Amino acid sequence: MIRSKIAGIGMYVPKNVFTNNDLVKYMETSDEWIQERTGIKERRYADRTGETTTTMGVEASKIAIERAGITKDDIDFIVFATLSPDYYFPGCGVLLQRAIQMKDVGALDVRNQCSGFVYALSVADQFIKTGMYKNILVVGAEKHSFGLDFSTRGRNVSVIFGDGAGAVVLQPTDDPNRGILSTHLHSDGANAEILAMYNPGTHANHWIKEQKLADFNEAEIGEMFMSHQMIDKAQLFPNMDGQAVFKVAVEKFPAVIKESLEANNLQTSDLRLLIPHQANLRIAQFVQKKLGLKDDQVYNNIQKYGNTTAASVPIALCEAWQEGKLKEGDLVCLAAFGSGFTWASALLRW
């Protein structure tokens, strides 16, 4: 039976370190306030001019490709997960292909926010299993810092997020003790607006239908397109009801982890490592307690990097491996929950 294995892994984080005390210069907050609510001590911000979501993805990808023992010319497909692309379109997949000067391989972009990398891994896994591709580059990268509201008004969101990238090379294996055992994907859009970035977007046009702009007054037109109204109402920045998100996350996170274990007739005691999406240290601690996991069974690095959404799982996985916390054959669960809402898990033997 052919499975997908992670043959190489890499990560990249910007050099610019912003501590909680650095944020005090821009908003009413404190190191104690941020750590108490999120567990975050510092995060990385990309250079304003030189670094983009794609360039960070490129750096992580180069490391993953080298560690897989292949070259860029061996990559036959790209899956790129991000909520912060360089351009509204085209996506980052083709920009990465151009930057690394790969052959004209297919490139797919995944927009599942915090769950993006696990979703992307699941897509790549299917392509490997069918034999369509042999070396798939799966990337999660984010540059949040360009679009955050660095004011007291936006602090509940802005203190959480950081920039960075992670990447893996997926290859086929017939080793029964290695590879992805299963992936599990879910979504529920009933409360999508609880965690969303409303503008720029097309939602205002849903009610225009066949009417002409001349049929609307100035105030109504102002609600349709980017305007000072949107700026004044902070509609150009991410919006999050933190308490509401927390309540759903602590329900869905453990459920999707249990689902992956039950699908493979395994128990939480079999897990060597759970690598949750680094959303909030308090969420991770709640999930750990609910599942009865030991401290050495859960890997967190949100303290250093903040929430890098689609990049957080591959960055944490890479660091755990680099620190010697994983050896061949170890059972690892990757899990994520985020905007949409979407949530997902992947169970694998390292």
C-alpha cells in the first residue's frame, strides 16, 4: 500500500523580533496582559520592503528540498497555503515556482487560513496515493504584519499574529511504519463572520443584483466599495470575537484529534507528539488537559512566534524534529482550527 511520507522539512522566520514590550509603543497593552491571554512573549515581523509571503515560502522550501535529497527540478507539484498572498491574484504557488526557477509544474493555492497547511497536506496526500505525482512541495507561509491594526482598537487581534513559513516535501513510500495514516477535514460556515476580514471583498455586491449604481445614494455606494467608512469602522483589518472562537476551538480541536486516532484504532497514549496549530497557548493547554496528554506529548512554540496561521504547523513540526523530539516510526498528530470555521487533523508515522 502506497502512503505519503514527509521526506524533507524546512522553516523560515524573519530576523525582526517584536516583543510584547515593543507593542506597548503602539497600543495600550502590556507584556503581562498578552502573556496571560495568549502565552505569547514575542513574534517575528517580515521586512516591509524585502520580504513577502512568497519569499519566506521560498526560503523554507529550499531547506525542505535539500533535506529531502532532491533538487528543485524533481518537484512535480506545488500546494501553497496562505491567507496573506503577495497579490489578490495570482496566488503564491506560481510566484514560488518562478522564484525557485522550477519547471512548469502545477501549482495549487489553498485558502483555509489556520487549517490551510493540514488541508494542503491532505490534498497532496491524495495525489501521492494515486501515483499522479512523486515529489510534492507543500508550503504554509504568512505575512500578517502588513495588514494588522497596530492601535489600541485592534490590539485583541494584532498582538496574536506573526510572520513566517514552513514547507515539506511529500513522497511515496511502501514502508508500513512510515507515512500519513489518514487526514480528516471539516467546516461549518454558520458563524464565519466571527473570525474574518470583511474587506476588500465582494460581499457588498450580493444585494446589487441587476440594479445600476445610479439607483443608490452616496451612503449606500460607500458601503459597496473601499471607502473612508470602511477605514473608520476598521473593516479593512481582521475581525475576531476571541471568546466565541475559543469556545468552538476547544470543542472541535480535541474532537478532530480523537477522530484521527479512532480511525486508525489508536489511543492518545500511542501519540509521541501532538502538534496543534499555534492559535493560543491557552487553547493548546485546554486541549492537552481534555485529552489527558503529558507535557512531552504536546509541542508548542507560540511563545516565540505568535500565531503564524497556515505556517504554524510546519514551523512547529520542523522545530520539533530539529530538537530531536521525533524519530522514525513515531506517531504524530497535526491538528488545526481556524477561520471559516474549518478544522482538520492528519495522523502520521514519522
